[in-house]
Amino acid sequence: MGCTPSMLFHKSRHSSGSQEAALAKVAPTPVCNKAVQAARAPRASLESDGFSVQLSSKKDSYVSQMGNNFATQLHIKRISGSSSSSPGGRAPRRSSLALTPEDEPLVDVHNRSPPPSNVPAALLYAPPEPLELLCVFPERTSRVCAAACAAAARVGGESQAVRTPRDALDAFRRDADARIPHVVVVDARQPQLLDAPLLARAIRGLKNTQHIVLVAVVKKSVYLKDDFAVLPYIEAGFNRVMVETLGATAWCGEVLQARAAAAAARALAGAVAALTAVADRCRDLVAVTDDQQKILMTNKSWNRVVGFSEEPRSLSDSAGGEALRLASTGARDWDAPVMLRRRANPDPVLLPCRGSSIALHRSTSHVVFVCEPTTSLENDRARGSLHSIRRGSLDVRSVASDGLRRTSLAKLQGLPLEAPITKVISLLSAATEGAPAATVACIDRAVDMLRTSELYSPQMREDPKLRHEDPIATDLIGALLSQGASNVLSSRRSSNDSTVVRTQANRTHMKHKTSGQLRELLDTSLSWEFEIFRLEEMTRGRPLTHLGLTLMGSRFDVCSTLECDERTLLHWLTIIETNYHAVNTYHNSTHAADVLQSVAFFLEKDRLKSVLEPLEVAAALLAAAAHDVDHPGTSSAFLCNSRHALAVLYNDVSVLESHHAALTFKLTLNDDRVNIFKNLDRDTYKSVRHNLIDMILATEMTKHFEHLAKFVNVFYARPGSKEDGMNTDEPLALDTTALQSPENVVLIKRMMIKCADVSNASRPQKFAFEWARRIAEEYFLQTDEEKARALPVVMPMFDRATCSIPRSQIGFIDYIIIDMMEAWAAFIDMPELVTHARANHQRWRELDEAGVTTFADIQRVQRLTTTTTTTTTE
């Protein structure tokens, strides 16, 4: 969004320190401005002009809100110098001019002002909630505070009393168990103990506090000595001012009024938030301005084309044309073109625009501009998600080579070389000759898409499935996909000279001796229900060495493939596991062992047995074991934001994955005792190295949709005709002919290690829940460090005080896991991948609906469920 919904509560901005300026803020109309001028003028001069001036002040205990009934009214009456029948007598006038809205005269704007806009009453809805009252009184035993709390209890609400501003602000923290107050009563009687205006400004500075009703309690003497005594409090953000009283009836009346005002404010804020979300979800470009065409809000479509700025700016800075001229004339509705200056393109674009002026009374408060995107703008949006590629009509199987995709098409056309993509573009261009205009437009759009440098680069889609309030889409998924440009394997340089290796001092070689229980556990290492956490416990945090030697040394005979002995493999596994950080809750050697076990399980499937060579199998197992070696427990984005040495070394591009691959070969090649490649010939070593690096780099989450889209387009044929295939929801059929191509086998290996890397959500529930706890804790620690170091928070939703674990897992399964596991499960014939994922998704959904957020609550509910099930069975 271009702003928060609070910016839509537009009001004129005046910097005033005087009573007259404050009065002008309350009534910025021509008539009320005249009243303000009267307030400035001496009484004698007004009376000499035929006016009588009366100032009346309401001295009740209750002062209503500024916008409804201002306490002090200024009455200006013209003194009738003669009767209406006298010669030269003036026409009868309205007898009084008041500051209250009901007494304001109609303002003539030459019939160009819009009529009052209709606000549907049903939209102003707020769910009924019991009153939450917060009293801020510095005195330890305040009788006025006790009276306010007693009144809250009498009307069926709850109250809380605090003494300091810090405690008051802590009450607005959005914790899981926090109850945000609806009404805040602040003691303003003793400025030396509590600065009430400063506290009010601090509360108003917090997010989503527009609907909070602030009440200032003042001394009676202060209130009565000045007609404008309430203005400083209202300017600070208070809604109401009340004279100190101990009367139960007075406080009950005040609390009831404040409760009604808070409910109305909540309904209004909720309606604005709903309408803002509607604008944010639509594909049209939407901008809302004030009556001076200062931008108050823009939606995502507008920001994508024009750009986004935190500071309010004039619409004329980024737009021009007839639409702006009509808006400035006060027209009610109009259809006219608007010229937008685009953020990433020097050429402006002309768009059809529909506009409306909004007025609740007679003066325009907001102006709405809705621009319809044209085909040229739609072409600028690259879609890399699986949803958009499944139903497309574009066959991109010829674009499998990474090197060719990243080579400039313009240069290729000028060389005596021709890539498959240039042939496709040439054929499409030739097809436009003599074709209808609509067909030409479609082909031109397809050619523009093919000319992009990244055909599969992911971007967040404008999909109703991605709800505005869903923090997963905006935080977790966005952060996982927000890395830099693509990697080109052929152009990466080695970083062996700059990588620091952990010392192995005082560490003896491990002998692979296993107890009877450990041997029994390792015998089940090719089961999808393998007890990885039990292995972690039995090996005292060294599961990778034991499991790796069992799978690589015995089951898959990697030593024979690499022509090395088992002791060298043991040393290699030992040094790789040593360079995993045991302090990490998730990215440790247990995660590496889990990914290794998943890859081994996948390799046992007949489909992969028929496709992969023994050298590729060995490379896949080695890549799984080393894919996260020396992981610091933070994301690549964190390293880039903190200017870490690794981010500088790898130019902010695939930082962690590049480091994992480089360190793997540094550790391997530095010592003959661990060099499992020392007996391979040059060509075989190059092949193994290329495969291992490619699979490690494939685990980068920024390439998730790119790898998934390539896999689906290559190995799954669309049913039906081309026309019908664009909108079909039928399952995709496996294309076995694509298995013969070496380029396509690369896609299989990438997809295999990707699925293994995030297979936690497709495991049985007890494993999935423990992995979810571990990754959440690691993200919490990163967020804590980002806040402590004043760095940008990559995933704001992973704040341990506010995060909902079930909701984070629901989003991860919805947007990352399900589509990928469906494609991979169909390819290797393993339906349990999808079955477990959907079962876990359903359980997380149940916990979320039950209001469970933290892992302590989750474990308590799980234990209760287990106990209930056991009792029912007995």
C-alpha cells in the first residue's frame, strides 16, 4: 500500500499555537473563518459595524469531542438598525453564526461541488467487545482513578490502572494475550508528575490507535478559568476533557459516552481498512488524494508502475492530463485520460482514468483516481509462479540451458549463431504477417515476454488467495524470495583462498562402532518415518557421520563410485559435520542428515533409478550432506543488510549457497585424508564438481518458482487442445519422453534436493511439528539480532512476542510446499508426500482456529489430544 489507512482520515494541517488558529482547525469553512476574524476583532469595532458579540462557555463536567459539540460557542448577531420596511434596510439574515456543524450555512460552489457521498451503514460494523479501560494516574492511591475503575465495572467492562507513561505504552503492545484498551483516562492535574499531552502524542504515534478514546482529567479551577482551556489537550490528541470528580454517576455517564465513541471509531477504522484492502487487491491503478491533490493513498498496482513514497506528495509530480484538470474544477465524476510518469521507464504512459470527488457534506475531502492498465503495462509484469505457467499456452522446453537464457538475445542475433529461443522469436514474428490485429497483439506480447532475461523469475502475484492481512505472503514468502540476481555456474569463481576453516585440534578420528540400538535404528534409514531426532540423541549431536556412512558406505556404495576407501569417506563426513554449527536450532548437522535421508529415500524410487547414473547418485548424496555447511543461522538477506564479509565476497548474490559450495570443496581438497575425489580423473572430477555445485545452489529459495516452473513445463504435458489447455483444471500428465534429455536430468536433480531440503512439512506430524519449532526459533533469534543492531527486519512476523506458529506453517505449506510436492510425488510415485502435507496443514489450521499461537500452547494441546485419544481407546 502507498499509505496506512490512517492517512485517509484527511484533515487540514495548520501549525497553530493560538486560540484563533486552533479554532480555525475546528471549523475550516468560510463562515467559520469569518467567525474567527470576529474573535480577533475588538468588541467595539464589531459593535460599530452593527454586530453584537456573545461568548458562552459550557461548564459541565463533560466536554464532548471537538468535531461534534465544541464547548465554547461564538455567537455574532447583527443588530437591526431599522425594520425591514425601512428605506435602505438590508435583507433579513440568519440570526446567528455558530461553530457547531448543524448551524453552518450552505456553501455555494457554483453547483460544481459533489453531493454528499453515501456511506453504507452496514459497512460501519464493529464486533461487540466488552469495554477495556486504562487509567494512567501517577498517584499510588487515587480516589478519582478508583471511581473511574468502579464505573467501568458497573457498565460491564474491565479496567487496569498504571502509574507511568512506559507502563501505559506497554499496554498497547500487540502480544497474543494483550487486551488493547478502548478508552484511556489520563490524569492531567499534576504536570510535574505526568506530562499528559506528551503521553497522548506518544499514544497517537503508535499504529492503529485512531479508534482509541483518550480522556484527560483536569482540575476544576483550570477548566473554568479559560474558555479555551481544552484546546491544548485536543491538539495533543485527547478526545474528551473531564473535570475531576468522585461522583459515581458522573463517571458512569462519561464511561458510557466514551464506550459509544470508541465503538463508532472502531467501526469507522474497520470500514476504511476494508476499503483500503479492496483497493489493494484490484488490478486497476488507484490513487486517493485530498482536495489539493496531495496523494493520501496508492495501491500496489499504482506503486508498481509509478513508485512509492512515504512522504505525501502532489499527484502532479507523477501524473498530468485532462483528469487532473477536471478534478481541480470540482467535477463530481469524470472519465478522462491521465498521463503517468513511470518509475522504471523514461516514457510516460497514457491511461484511461475514472475519477470521483468525495464529500460527506458540501466540501470535497477526497478525490479518487482509478486508472485502467493497458496491455503494455501488463506485458511488463513477468510471472514466474507455477499457477501462471500451468495454464499458459507457451512451450518453453527449448529454454533449458542456463547459459543461453542469460546471453543477450540482441547479440545472438548479430552473431553466426542461433539459439533455440531466437528461432522461436523468429517464427512468431513471421506469423504476424497478414494476421488479424488481435492475433498480432497477442504474438507481440508473447515475444516481449520471451525477450526478458529471466523467463521464470518469481514475483508475488496479485491473487485473491494472498490476503492483505496475511503476514505470510508479505513477510515470510516475500523475504524468502527477495534475494538478488541469478547465478551462472560457468562464471562463478572459486573462493577457496578466503574461506576460514574451523580447527580440528584435540579431535580424534571417530571409529564407526555402533551399539545394538543404534544399529537397529540405522537399519530403518530408508523409511520415510525414520526417527531422525532419536538418532540425534543417540549420537550426541553427530547424526550426519553415522547416517552418512550407513547410506553412502553401505547402501549406495559411494566409495566404489569415487574410488576411495571407507576411512576417507568417514573423515570427510566428520569434517563436514564439524563445520555445521551445533548452536543453530535448525541449520545444523541434524538438518543435513535429514536432507541426506530424504535424498536417499527418493533415490530408491524406480523412476530415479532408471534415470540417474552412479556418479550422479554419489554427487546427490554428497550435496545433501554438505548443502548447508557452516550456515550461520541467519539468512542471506541478513548478511547483506549487516555487510557481512561473505556478502561482500559474493556480491550479495546467492551468498549462503555459494559459501556452502565453496567451503565444501575447500575442506575436501585441503587434506588428502578427507579428499574423496583424489583418485578421480580430470573429466570425472569436473562432472562431479559441476553436479555438486549445481545441486547446492538449487537450494536457494529465491529460485524456488523458477526451478518448479521449469520442472512442470518440461515433464508434464497439458491435456486437451491448446485452446482448452489454457483454462483446464485437469491434472497434468507426465511426459516420459523428456527423460531422455541430459538437460532435463539436471532439472530432476535440482527438484530432488529442493524437495528434500523442505520436506519437513511432508513428514509425519510429530517430525513436522518439531522442525517447525526449530526453524521458528532460529527466525526469532535473527529478528532479535536485527532489532538489537537496528538492521532492517527481514521477516517482521517472526517476532517471538507476536508470531503465530500455526499461521506461519499454513502459509508456508500453501505457497511453497503443496504445488512442489504434488509435482514431485506424481513424478516418483510417492503420494504420501502430499498426504502428510495436507494432514499437517489441516492440523495447523485447527490449532490456528483454536487461537493457539505459541509452541508452549501447541505442546499443551498436543498432550491433551494424546491423553484424550488414549482414554477413548481404553
